[in-house]
Amino acid sequence: AQSVAQPEDQVNVAEGNPLTVKCTYSVSGNPYLFWYVQYPNRGLQFLLKYITGDNLVKGSYGFEAEFNKSQTSFHLKKPSALVSDSALYFCAVRDRSNYQLIWGAGTKLIIKP
Amino acid sequence: DSGVTQTPKHLITATGQRVTLRCSPRSGDLSVYWYQQSLDQGLQFLIQYYNGEERAKGNILERFSAQQFPDLHSELNLSSLELGDSALYFCASSVQGAGDFTGELFFGEGSRLTVL
């Protein structure tokens, strides 16, 4: 079965430090992978996606993600965290059978000043 | 602003009642998706409509139904409400329908339903 796992419920990072939010997936064939962000009391916003090509994908707000096929991972990264990056982050993979997104449980990112 | 509009933003009702949530997609988007977000079950896909037709169904209860109208707005109807239906209901839209879907969804700000 296709699935996405976000192993950390919460990640705490000091402002200015690099951040990583982890995501692993299980899907047959080549995956379509996505990251979305949800700020408090808002809907989800698309950050970035990997479909094919370069394993390092750049997205909005200075975020990037690295696709690693051997480790079946798609970790979200940012070189220098901002307090305003504090939000809930969701990883997703496209279901090959019905084209819907399969969502991870979300990781709460807290950036401390 | 994503361009997706949801009403109402907040709704409080009693068990056994029926409510309707409304969604206007982004201009030009043909697909509308409904999601339920609750604390214990995360983000659950309910149903997708594409240009007026049901395209995909997720974990939608039989007490729930949806439709997409000719002007592309959509409504999610929730009936015989239970306490466990309390959640944030999101609508999202995309241009594409299925196999051409590239994964970029535009979400509304949600309708928060509280069932007492």
C-alpha cells in the first residue's frame, strides 16, 4: 500500500539555524512528492514538488527538499530558520491508482527566537 | 489569498442536525476537493469533483454528500451529525482532473464545524 510517514510530531529549531523536517514514503514506481505548509487558522499552501529531474527541489519561502530514492525519503530543509516559519508541515505523495494525494500526519515546526 | 472561498467560516450545531458547506474554487479551476481535518485523524480526503462530475471518492461517510454545480462551486452536505464530525472542513481546487494532476492544490481557509 502507498503511504507517507512523517516520523516527528514536532521539530524545535532556534532561529538562524538550519532546519530539516523528515518525510519517508512507500510507493511503487516513480513517486510524485509534495510539501505543503499550514499556518495557524489558515488553509494549506503548496511549497514544492518533485516529479522528475534534479533530486534537489527548490520551493517557496527559501525551502528546498531532497529526493533520495534509495532511502525513500523527501526531507524538507531550509538553511536558516525564521520565526515566521513556525507552522504545520505536511508531506504528500500522489496515489498512482486515483491520482489523489496521500498525506502524512504533519509535523509541527517551532522556531524559537 | 488562494482564490478559494469557503463559507461559513464557523458553524456550531447540534447532534442530529444537517449543515451545508459551500466552496467557490479559484477562477479557471475545474476540480474541487473536500478534506476533513481533525486532531486525531489528520487530513482525510473525502471526495473530488471535476467539471460537475464525481471523479474520486475517499473516506466519505454515507451521511455526507457533495455536488458541484454548473458554475463550478461545490457544496458538502453533512447530515445526522455526530459529535465526532466536529472538524475543520477544507475545500481545495486545481485546474487538472486526474492523470494530468500535478499535485498543486489551492486550499480555502476552511469551515470549522462544532457539533454539540
